[in-house]
Amino acid sequence: MAAQYTMVSGVGRSDRDRAIIDSGESIIFGLSTFNGWFTAPVIRGCIYWAVKHFEHVYALLPGPEAALRFTSAGMPARRAVGKVIKAVHEHRRVARSALMDAGYRDPDQNVLVWTRFAGNARYTELRSGFDRALTETPALRTVTRQVLAQVLANEFPHGAPDYAIDANTPYISAEAPLFIDGAAVLGHSSLTFAYPRPFPVYDLLESGAVPSLALSSHQGFALLSVQDGEGNPR
């Protein structure tokens, strides 16, 4: 592990999340390519921390849906897709290298893009269920729109208009299966989804407020933080 890295760790915020984390079965990092928190040293730190605690470690990267944030703000589609591809390739390179450092002989099997799941029956079922619940459940629709407004803050500094939020809904639904029942999608007994800030959509589903779209009992969430030299969050 010669490459520079930042110390990172993750914690569960509920008894359920902590129990799934403690099981040490599998974890997947939602590597948002345009979230500045995920620098190369931090991505390496995520991987290096995870391999000490989990049997299976994955990095998840966005698909073409990530370009919607730019096209909805007026960027030409070709340029927007190119911007996403460049960012995804860079994050993939770092995650792949870190997994190899950690002993994964075929890291390409563990660095995943949303499009990888196009033929996965459970993924398809969950994504359709999420889209359906958005139309049927006002609370889920409200929370999802609030999350998207934050995602689009850089493109729309004075507030994202409704049309842009609507256009970017696939950005959430493409990832939703991995934080609803990612264990079944990936074929594990349990899975922890890891991200550096609380995710209101997950919290709503965990509360049971969307009966048609309950979280799997095998799904957990870890809140990531950068650590100082003594292992304390900073």
C-alpha cells in the first residue's frame, strides 16, 4: 500500500446497521464522481479500511444517468457524457489500484458501474419498484426531490427548477436497488452501503414509511468519515 491514502472509517447509525456492519460480509462504496469528498487518497482509504473488516469489497460508479445533471443545465449531451466518462474512469482507476494493493487479483469484478446490472433480475425489479413508489408515495417523492435539488446545486446555484429535478430522477433510481436490497443483487447474505453523509431516501425507507418498498433485512448503511492520526473523525 505505497500510494498515498487518507484514513477513513465507517459507522452504523442504528442497531440494525451496526449489526450488518459487524457481520463483515460485504460493503459497497457509492463513489459519487462529482462529490469532492472522494479524492484519490480518500478512495484508497475507504478500500484499505474496508478490506480489514469485510470479506467482499465493492466500489460503485455511476452510469450515463450522471450526465443528466449537466444536460438539464444546458450542456450538450456529447460533452456531458464525455465529462462523466472521464470522471468515472479516474475513480475506477484509483479504486481498482487500491483493490489490487489489498490483494484482489481481479478488481474489475469489484469495481461496478450501474449499467453492469442491466441483466440482473433483482436489480430490475427493485428499480421498477422504486420508480413506481415515487409516483404513489408523496413522502418518497418529496425526499427524492430534496436530494436531487442538493445534487444539482452547482449547476443551479439559485435553486434547481422542477424540470431539472424531474429529468434527474433516474440518477437516484439507478442506484436505489443497491441500497434497498444490494445483498440480493450481488448475491451476498448481507450488504452495507457506504457514503460520507446521511442519505435521506435510505432513512425514509428504513423508517417503514414506504410499505411498498421496504428495505431488505439484509441491507445496512455505513456513514463514512475521514480520521485523524489517532483514528478520530475530523
